[in-house]
Amino acid sequence: LAREIEDRLEPVYAACDLEPGWYDVLATLRRSGPPFQLRPTDFATALMLTTSGTTKRLDRLEAAGHITRQPDPGDRRGVLITLTASGRELIDNATALHMANEHGILSGLSADDQKKLAGLLRKLITTLPPAG
């Protein structure tokens, strides 16, 4: 099911010129609220990625001009990742298309079924035993 859904999500991301994994990074920054900044460790935690996987995505997003990395004024050793104006425009446009796409994916379920599914998935994720 996860692969089937991903097969329906990826074309929307590609149509928005988002490389795989970019949507999650940009959406995480956008959800953080103004000034749309996070530290790399916050990303790794939020995205459930290794720091090296996060760094690779950040490098590519920075090269594309969608994020910047700057020294953290509150921590000499730290860095702040900030969503740029182009990154914000990109994620806002992509999110509108993504939400419409998700609505279509879920259209086979009634509103009540969608609510039940959300509850069951929430229960599953909170009761999973630790990996390994």
C-alpha cells in the first residue's frame, strides 16, 4: 500500500520540480513557522533520517536556492537552515497540489472511514514496539 500511494505522490512532486525527499524537508521547514528555520538535528529527528541523509538533501536544496545555511547566533558550532522565498513559494504551490492529490487518493473512503483509518494508523504508530 505504501508503494502504491508513493507511486501516486511522486508524479505530483516531479511536476513541481521537487526531487525525491525534497517535499518532506521543505514542508518541515514551512511547518516550523516564521522565520522558517531549524537546526540540522531537528531535521534529522523530524524526518527520521540519518544526519548524512539529511545533509545530502540540504546540500541539493541549498544548491537549488530553496534553503540557506547560516551560523546559529545562539551556538557558535551550530547552523540554522532557513527556507528562502523561492523555497517557500515552491512548497506552498506543491502543497496545494499535494493536498488535492491526497484528497483523490482517499476519495474511495467515506469521511467516516477516513476518520477511522486515521485513528487506527495513529494507534498503530504509537504502539509499535521499538525496531531491532
